[in-house]
Amino acid sequence: MIMTSIPTARVTIPIRIFVPKPHPKASFSILIDGTEQKTKVTKWEVTKRVTTGVSEAVITLANISKEFFNKYFGGEIIEVKADYVDGTTTIFKGYLTIAKPAFSEKYPKIVVTAFDYGYEAMNRFVTKKYTTATDIGEIAAAVIGEYLTGHTTTNINQSTGITATPTWQEKSLWECLKDLAVVYGENGYDFYCDENKDWHFFAKGSRIHDSASGVAIVYGQNLDKTTIDQPFINKRNRIKVIGKNLKGQMLMATRDAADQTPFIMEEPVRDTNLTTLDQVKNMANLLIIVKGTTGKNGTCVNKKGELNLLAGYQAYIWDPYNGLSGYYGLSEVKHEIEKRLVTTVKFYEYFPSDLTLVQAIKNRFDQHQQIMDIENEHGLENSFPVFFDDTSQMDTSLTSSNVTVSNGRLTLASGESGTFVSVLETARGNVTKGLIKVNGSDIEDCTFQVSINNYVNSKTMTPRTLYDFDGSDGRIRVIIILQKTADRRNPSIESVGLEYR
């Protein structure tokens, strides 16, 4: 390595010069449904992704003699091979999903698009509940083994040391894996499916294009353009997670990052797979870690091409004018050939800035995800729901009396009146506003109260009416006084809950 410098009017910038490796012309081969189509190819591109989405190939074929007219109907195997020797190294293999005609000023064409074998995970939906803390890698291997026939898990790290107890209700397998890598794994893991239908799940930074490989992105040699994204735009320092609305009660929790400057950047997250308050709280705690940290990220373009750059690896990037000097993770690597090979990479310092899928795949998700309408007109941020499946929500050490739980409802044990006092719920901070929601029958003459100081005193509240609290405490108790009257002979409550901030 040679050190030199570039003089300017005011400063001298040191430049690292890496001895470049000569790259011969790339050779390639493209098979569609087992037939070699190289002579018909006018342009191709392969985009390799980890975690942010499946890999994708787009092939443009000359269709002068119309031999491709109504030839492909989806599901055919596309295989792209490319290297610097004889074009026999497979860099992509997957299913043809789109075939559409196109026309240039010279001749008709057909453009086919394929997604890699990981696309199968987007069309399988998981319903599974873990009640025992299990390693996230072990969970990933288990759900793939159960839901994807013919796929293997040889390259999944099943001993990450990070455990989770996820609950998924009709959630796509791909999104489940992303939960494990990004949410439960605090965005410390990557995953993808390779050309042999074998899945990889590994720690970010554990795969490196080191100096021995000679693969680097260097200003003055193989770096033609750098674009730096603005990570601040993608940062979130407040996360509100909203779970499934159960028995008329909202499940929600809000968490703040330590850094709230210069202003609050909030994001609501709705996930109907979250069906308990603990699940909602845990998700909020995890997401504020994932979305509350930023770093340099952007794209680098190499017009000489570099087939040896791999997504999921760290690569050395040196661009003094954009402040890049060190190893950066590659979340996406795109190779494209029309007249020559060009390679574009998406890099990140800490976390990928884009955790969404390509739009075509996202649209498919939107058709399947059932997001329930959730009422929250006052912008409240947390909830304490009480269900009467058993007596676990009743604090019998206080003044609960003459009430019983039966068939999922709170009713009077005898007499004309009875009192229920809930177990203690500790809020994330002092309570300043709240409303109570009640789901039951014959409850018009009942009394509903909330205490925020552990039942020292309480506020009587009309259901679905917003009340102010003094913000002095956050130790919540919900109190119900069941009252039988001449007009309301059988007061019965299925659920009650406080929504608050």
C-alpha cells in the first residue's frame, strides 16, 4: 500500500492507494427453465439482498422472432451464472414471477423478473406460539423446517445466545424471520436463502471481505460515485406499539429513546400478532433499540464491476471526501450488465436504513396482513386491560368482596353490591390522562374508578370519557363496584381497561 496526498488550497488530504487487481471481462450464462438464453440477452441485472428483502434478477431478452410470446407463465427456474473465467459460477437462482413485453426504438423485447428461493417464505404463513424462551436461531431453523419443504438450515446459527418467546398468527414466514433477526435480535443478525435452498442466519459483521481477499471499494481506483443517505431522517426516538384489540380493550405501550433531541420522532407500529400486554411492552422495548440508533449509510457505484462483493459481508470502503474509512456492512449488492459490468452496493455503518421489501413483494404482504381498526382518538400511549378468564386479575388482599369470576365474566357472588380491585400495574411514568373502557351488560348503575397511587385514593370515571390525572404517580389500580338495582338485576362485565399516558 502506498501513501500519498492531494494538495488543495487549504488542506492536504492523505490518500490510501491500494494496488488494484486487474479484472478480466466478466463471462456469464443465463438459463430459463433449463434452456440457455445467452445469445438473446440484451441486458441483465442481479440484486443480492440480506434481511431487507429477497434477491432479484431482471433479464431483458430480444424478442424479434416472437419466440418468447406467451412462453412463460410464472414459476420457471431462472439461473444466472457469472465470473471472470468461464461463466459457470451460479450467482442467482429462483422463480420467474413476471414476464412482460417491451419495445425499444429498434426491436421488441421481453423483460422477465425472478425472485430467489426465499420468495417461498413470503407465501407461507406461520401460526405458532412459544411459551418457553428459545434461541432465535433455533426458532428460525424450526419454522423453516416445518413450513418449507425441500429447504435446509445448514447455515443457521442456532446458538446465538439470544432468546425469544414470539407469538405469530398467520404471519408470513419471511416476516417471522425478520422479527427474529431485526426485532428480537436487535438488528444484530442477517438472513437469506441461497441458490441451493439453504438458509443462512448469522451475526452482522461475522462475514468480512478481509485484506487477503483483495475485495475493497477505494476512491481513485474502483469507486465512481458515493451517495450518503441522511440517517437522521430514519431515526425514531419514540415507538408506540399497538397490539390486537381484545374484548373491547386496546393493547398498547410507548417507549422513548434516551436521546430526544432535537425533537420527538415518533412511529406507531401495529401488530395484531401481539395479544398480551407483556408482548406489546417487549416489542416496544426492542424496537426503540433498533430504530433509535443511526450511522452512516448510502450507496457506492463501481463502474468496473466487482462480482466478488457479497451481500451480508463487511467490505472496506475508503472515500475521504465522504468521510468513509473502514469496514461497512453490505445489505445489498447489485450487478448489472448491458455494455459492461457495473456493481452498486448499499452500505451501512450500524443498521440498514431500509428494512422494507421491494414494492411488488410489499404489495403482496398488504393483501394478507389484517390490520384491525383501533380506536385511539385521544392519542393515548399505553393500556392496562383486565380480562376475567380467571381470578388472577383480582387483588383479594385489598377490599375485593362479594364478586366472583365465572364463564369469563365478573359478576356478583350474592346480594346487591360487590367490589373488585385489580392487581397493581406499574406505568412507565406518571399518569396524566386516561379513559376507561368497559365491555359488559346491565352496567349502567355500576361505578368505575381508577387509582394511580396504589389505591390510596381514586377517581370515579364515566366509561369512554377522557379525564386528567395529577401526574403524581403511576401505580395503577382499576376498581369496579358492581351494583344491582331494580332496573339492572344482573350486572356482568367481560373486560375493563384503562388507556392512559
